[in-house]
Amino acid sequence: MKRFITSAVTIALAMTLGLSNSVANDRFKDVEIKASKVSGNVYMLAGFGGNIGVLVGDDGTLMIDDQFEPLAPKIEAAIKELSSNPKVSYVVNTHYHGDHTGSNPYFSKSASMLAHMNVRERLARKGSSGLPVITYNDGVMLHLNGEDVHVKHLPAGHTDGDSVVFFPKANVWHLGDLFFNGLFPYVDTDGGGSVQGYMDNIEYLLTEISDDAKIIPGHGPLTDKKSLAKLLAMMVATKAEVEKMKAQGLTLEQAIAQGLDSKWKKWDWNFITEEKWITTLYNS
């Protein structure tokens, strides 16, 4: 799972930087889009990139994030297996990263694209097509398929355009990349993100999410509130460890050499290694 996520994020960064897509596209050839029922008529699609949430029904499909464009036909086919009216009518981008917005050009041909205004601005600067046509500051609600879907922008955390989505009837949340399940998180400081802001957002979400809710994370398996609380506990503890090292006068290199408590080793993965996480915390 960690290697899989690393490859997806690496390709997303390559596409973000405008590098050749030919090698990246080869990686999508054998990718399968797997659908899992979450609750009610809400499903999670896992493929190669950020987890997708879908709400299906007679009114059409609402999709949360859309992975990479070469996967769009496979995503569309997976949705057709879930609904008699599979047309994607709306797509919400939880933030601007390519593994969550890559299929915007494909789905924008039929769907209305929604995102926080900072997402549109960052995608526009990259010269991306399929830009969100509906933007918001604080959030928006969509009413379809028997759900009153809450889309809410949170202060800068993972990026400066993070949104979370709540399906109250199904009691399901999609948290985008404000939730790396069981992994050191990626805090995109160049994209307006902030470690403290990330932690503040999780703390806020823990007060909003019920104990029996199901959570679709940006990366990792379907989970619940307990796993989100574990992520916050890890961030608080490791931040304190690094702050203690700095107070003792350790340089970044010395802090990396000393490392974190061994109990955090399992959070390490190829994209955000312990070294990178210490660096993020040290410079935050």
C-alpha cells in the first residue's frame, strides 16, 4: 500500500511539474478501479492516486476527486457498475494536486466542477484545463440523490484550498489529503499548507465527526474517527519531539540523525520518510 501511494504521488508531482506523461501513462495500463460500498449510496473508488468518493442515484453521480486522466474511462466504467444513471454531474476537487484533479479535463465535458477558489487559481497557473467553474470561499451545499451534501473549506492545512465533504444521511466523510491513513502526512508548504493548520483542522474535524461515521481518507483504506485521532496524536507527539531537539540546539541534520521515537517507524513511507517528516516539522 505504501509503495502504491508513493508511485501515485510521484507521478502526480511529475505531472504538476509538466514533465513528460508517456512513462507515467504506462503505469496506468494495468490499474484496476475497485469500488467499495461505504454507506447508503456512497461508494469509495480506489485506483491509482487519491481515493475517490461517489454518490450515485437517479439524479446522477457526484464525484469527490478524480485521480489521473488516463484512468478516467476506467473510473467511468466503475461508476456504471454502481448506478442505472451513471452520468457524472458534479465533481468536487478537495485540493489542487494532480492525483486528485488529473481527470478534470475528461469529466468537465459533462460535469460541473467545484472547488475552493484557491484550487482554481493554482490549477490555472499551471495551465490546466477542466478548471472548476463553481468556486466558493467557505463552502457550498449540493442537494441530490436524497442527500444534502456539505462541502466545507477549512483553513490552510495540507494546502490553502482544502475542502472536506460530508454526506449526513449516509454519515460519511471524505477528508481529501487532510487524512493520510497510517502514514506521515504530506504538508505542501509551497501550496500554502501548514503543519499547525493541518493539526488544527484535524482537531476541529474530530469535534464534528461522530464516533460511528465512516471516513474516506485521501490515501489509505476506508476507516473511522479512531484512525484520524491516531494521526493527530502522532503529529502532536512528533512535533513535540522535534521542538525539543531544536530547543536543545540541534541542527536539522543532527535532528535527522537522532531520529524520532521508534514507535513512529511504522508511519514511515517512501514519499514522506521519517527524514522528510522531521524536516517538515523542523522548518514549520
